[in-house]
Amino acid sequence: MSNRRGGTSHLPLYWQVCLTNGTVFCVGTLVLALSPARVSERVLASEAIILTVGLAAMATLNALLLLRSLAPIDRVIRTMDSVDRPSPDQRLPTHGNGAGARLVASYNAMLERLETERSTSNAKALAAQEAERHRIAQELHDEVGQSLTVVLLGLKGLERQVPEEVRPELSAVRESARTGIDDVRRVARQLRPGVLEDLGLHAALAALTTDVGALGRTTVRRTIGRGLPDLPQDRELVVYRVAQEALTNVVRHAHAGTAELSLCKVGDKAVLTVSDDGRGSADLVPGAGISGMRERALLVGADLSVTSTAGHGTVVRLEVPL
């Protein structure tokens, strides 16, 4: 759809500046030509004052006319210098129909395109990650799990045929195989949280904290705030994955006796907090786990912060826009 308007708004900015200056000069020349003022061969003080006032008036008029065209450009430059991630609050107001206004409109349209493309690409990336996790979980369950089950059944049948003195060792191997099957099933559940798909985020977080607490290393307390609306599927998935990674880090590295997980609504955001009373660290070095959480947060426009104090544990805070 064409957006042409009358006047000079469709001219390039260079020609608009030239036209503005030319207009000011012509008006100034016409005023001097028609006015009764005359300049002597030796300029008098009164004539110098008239020339000074005239020059000041032309400069002021020129500045005011150029301000209308060039001020929006300065606003766009200042805003572009501060742009990190496109967001609605970075849109600029559009006034008039000059070159500056068209530049502002083009800038706003560019931000909208970038935001749309970023959302689309983030959704695709998140879907690809989950698809890969599902594939690995399926292979673990179908291939590794079944193979270990065959080994377990074979050891159980063999245990009755070996001499009595060998049976304790064979029984220990059988229990190791059984533990391996349990581990494979646990990892498969972590890779593919079926409860999240079937029962929603609250039930998935409840199951997650129960599984972590069942390991016996850390007591996990869970708090789900009231009034929290349902999140889109991609944001629910990010919240779950961040909670999962944070609790995994607590079990593996924190040496904590107690961990707390809370999810509540704060303003226009859903806030997930995972804290522990472990050893913490004054110089926290982000590893693959924290980097992965940050990447997932960026996929849905969320903010992630990780704070840790030596002897006072670690706090992971995820703020997801509603």
C-alpha cells in the first residue's frame, strides 16, 4: 500500500535541507530588498545592528525549520545506541510526515520485525531442544533400558545355576544392573517431563521436588503462590527446566541440607526462586548449567540472576513476563 503524501515529505533529506536553507535565504534577501534599510559604504552602527538582527532572525528561522526534520533522527540514533533486545517500550512516537517522521516509523517497524523474528526463532530453538531431549529419552528407554532388563533377567536365571560361593557376587552384579535400570528411567523422565505435558507446571514442579527430596541428600520445600495465571507452553517449559537445573546443581554441588523452591506472581511477572543453605561461593564461575539456564531464559524474554555467598548458599531467580 502506497504511503505518499503531498508537499516535500517524499524528498530525500539532503534536498529538504537545501530547500529549507534556500527558502530562508530568499526570504531574507526579499526582506532586505523591500525594506527601507540601506547600507552605507562605511557601515554605520545603526546599520550594523539591523544586519545583526536580520542575521539572527534568519539563523533562528533556519534552526527551527531544520529542527522539525532532524530532531527525530537524533532520537533514533540515541535509542539505537541503547537497544539491547527489541521491546515495546523502545518504540518512538511519530509526529508529522517529514523525513524524520518516516525514519522513526521505519525504525519502529524494524523493531517489530526483529521482535517477531526473534520470537519465532526462539520458539523453533526451544522446540528443537525439546525434540532432541525426547528422542534421547526414547532411545534410553527403548534401547538401554531394555538391554539392561535382559541382562537383569539373565543374571537372575544364572544365579540359580552357579555354585553357592559365587552367588553373593552375582547378586551384587544383579543389583547393580537393577540400579542402572532405575537410573536410566530417572534420566529419561528428566529429559521428557510427561507430567508437565499431562498435568501442568504446578504438578510438574511438585513431582520434581518430590524426586529430588527422595534422593535423601537435601530436603526440598515447595511454595506455589496463588493467583498465578497459566503460562504459555514455552514459558512453562523454561520455568520447569530452570527449576530442574537449579535443583540438580543443589544436589550435586551445594552440599545443602535444605533447598526452597517458590513460584509466585510479582507484578506482571511470574517469579521462580530456588535457594539453598549450602556452602555457596564468593567467586561463582558460571558453568554449563548456569549458561544453559541463561540461554533458556533469553528464549522467552525472561531475566535470570544467580547470586551466591560463601557459607550462605545460592539463590537462582527467574523472572518471566506474563
